[in-house]
Amino acid sequence: MPTQRGFIEKLEIGRQGLVVFSLLHDDGSQADYRIPDLDADPERFNERLSKLAILRDAMDSAEPVEVEFETREAERVAERVARITRDGLDPAGETRAVSGLIVGVSVNATNRTGARGEAADLATIVVLGATGGAETCLLDLQNAERGVAQAQLDMIREAQASGQTLRLGIDEKTRRIKTVSSGGGEGLGGGGEGETLDGFVETVAHAPGAGGFADMAIVELTTAPPFSGAGNTVELLPFTPEERRFLVVIGSVEYELVMAALRDKLRLRIVAGALGGRTNGGGDSQDDGAGNDTIPRVRLGTASMVGGASAAAKGPLMLVRGAQLLHALASASRPVWIQVSRKSLDVGPEAACTEGLPSSDLTPRTLRDLHLPYKAAWMGLGCFNHGVYRFQFAIGTPFAVEVDGEPLCVHASSDGATQFAHACLDGEHEVKVVLDAWTCDQAFNMDLYRIR
């Protein structure tokens, strides 16, 4: 007897217990089959009811069936019915983890049928990893657990909207997504070496045509000299600002920091890395492992996407993997020191020797070499945010504090070990600390911070 496989499209029970079901064959054709009178022939009553139960459950679960039939009076009568699992009984393949930002989601309806039944509808997910490479994964929307597939797709779409990092477990061979987890994967700021730059955001523009999937923005940054030390000192060295271009995922945390820097004119520090290629080969598409040529390619960082040859002069396009938003002066509580001079503390008086000083040999010796007290000064030129600042000292010698040549009152702590001075500052000021009896074995401990 002939055999057909396919999906149940309709199940009907008419008068006299006649069961008719419509079957969509694996070749795309369609035909009606019937199960003879359920009310007649008591010897086959249970058999026919069991066939009806198998057909009903297969239709509810959208699983294929195999029907063996014979033709009677131009009608197909089902003699045997078998329910076939959609997923098959193949052993589980090797899986690996893919972590990153979701930059593309595409839901594809597949209307083809195969030898075992209709091909499953797929969601194509594009993940941008920590190294800048874009990778494509597939989510089977018609697996046995429909609720799980829908929940995974919802998590992926929410992560794309919020810029959250996801960790996907995918089958190595078919690239099908098995697990979706949030909060435990590596973000764009993790893994690999990156270039750290400080600067100010000039423009933020949408980047259309990033492979048709990646929802990206192009950020143009003018670099600024870096800060060094706890006091945010900028060394007096020649520096040439450069215009640099970066790619950032719209909706990510890095994107929000970039927009805040543009809006409030704040300094931004970013960690960026070179863009990586696709990890699943070249070409315009790839087979998904089940004969379906449905995985689109993503090309990131092409010249046509970011302005062609005119943008090439601004350097290579790099991917933002981390961002740190800084205050306008890099710190809201501390000044930016443009210049610091403590030569008299570290070197001593300019003269190589001082007349009238005894010496045990013919080598000239300075006051510093002889550990004799001398008058020294620490000077700093800095830019201050508006506020009240406290000067805190732990120095074992008398001293005076001046701001722009004006002396400040110095107050001692209850134990006498620490001295304080206060001033309301805004803008550029010169700070000078004059020490009356300084020796090379003393420590100059000064801290300067804003209190309100």
C-alpha cells in the first residue's frame, strides 16, 4: 500500500462517525483521507479511535504524520497512522557559547517542505562580540517546546532594545540556538586588547546599510591629552588633536554615555578595538546546516557605510568596547593641574654649593646633601570647578599657603598632626606652599579636594 507523509491541516467528523482529515504532503500537494465509520464494526472500534487520537495530537503539536492508505471508490482510506517527531532523534551536537550585543533580529517564514515534513520557520540573530566580529545564529521557532522558543525570542528582542549583553549557547554544526542567558556573558568591553582614548564627542550619526541588520551609530571624537596621576595632571608636552571615528551599538550602555557626552559637552574616555570579520566565512549567504540558504551576511565598517573616501582621512573605523564619562574637568572634586613645580623640594637651591659651609673633602656639597634646613616652595597652576576647596597638609615644618599671591588662614586639627586651609575657587588659579625649614628627609603630604 502507498504511504504519504505530511502535516494535518484539517480534521473533520461528520455523520455516521465518518472521519475526514486533510494532509499537506511533503511535496507540497494536498489530499483528503478518511477513517471508516467509527460507529460500525465493533471489532475495529478501538483501532479507529486510536488513529483519531494520534491525528488529533499531531495536529495540536504541529508534528508530521505518516499515513499508509488504500484507495476505495476513489477515496483514500487510512489503514495505518504514525506520528513523527519534528526534532528527530539525532544525538545532541557540540555546543559553544557566543556572547555579545544583539545588533540584528530577522524572523523568516519558510514555506518549503522536505522529506520529513515542512521546514521550520527561523529567526536569524546577529551577535556583535567583544572582539568586534559579527556572528549569525538561528532560532528554531517551531521546535517541540513552542513556549520556550517564544520566550528565547522575547529575551533576544528585549536585549536588542536595551543594549543588554546576552550569552547564547549554539550548536556547532547547525548554528541553532539552544540556550539564552542574560547577565553572565562578556560584553563589548571584555576580552582582547583595545586602544584607550580621551576626547570630546563632535557628532553622532546613524549608520544605515550596516549589512541590513546592525543598528549602529558613527561617533566622531576629537582627542584630548590624557590625564596622569591622582591629581589629574596634564603634562606640558606638545599634543595634536585628531579626529577619530568609532562604531557604537545603538541602545547599548556605551551609546547612552556617548549621547550624554555630546549633550552635556563632557569629556569621554573610550576603549576601542578593531572591527572583526564574520566568524562563519565569506560570501553573501550561508547554508544553515539543514539545506536552508537563509543566513544573511553582515559587513561592518565598509567605506560606503561611513562616508567613503572623505571619511578615510579620519583614521580606521573602530568598535567602541567600553566607555567612561568624565566631568568637564575630569573630576568634579579635584582641579586639573596644568603645571606643577616642586624642584626646590626635590633638588634644593639652584647653587651647586653655599659659601661658608664646612666640607670634609674638596667635593662641593649642597644644603640638600648636608641635610640642613632651607626655604623651599611647592607651586601648582590648576583649573578649578566652582566650589569650596580644602587644602589638607601633614607636614612637619612651618609653612604658608597662597592662592594667586593671597595668603590663606591655616587651621590645625585637634591632635595637631594635620593642618587645613580653605578657599572658594573657580577657574584658573596659582597655588603656592612656602616651607620655612625644609630638609630632604621630610615628606610633603598635601591633598586638595572640594567639600561643596
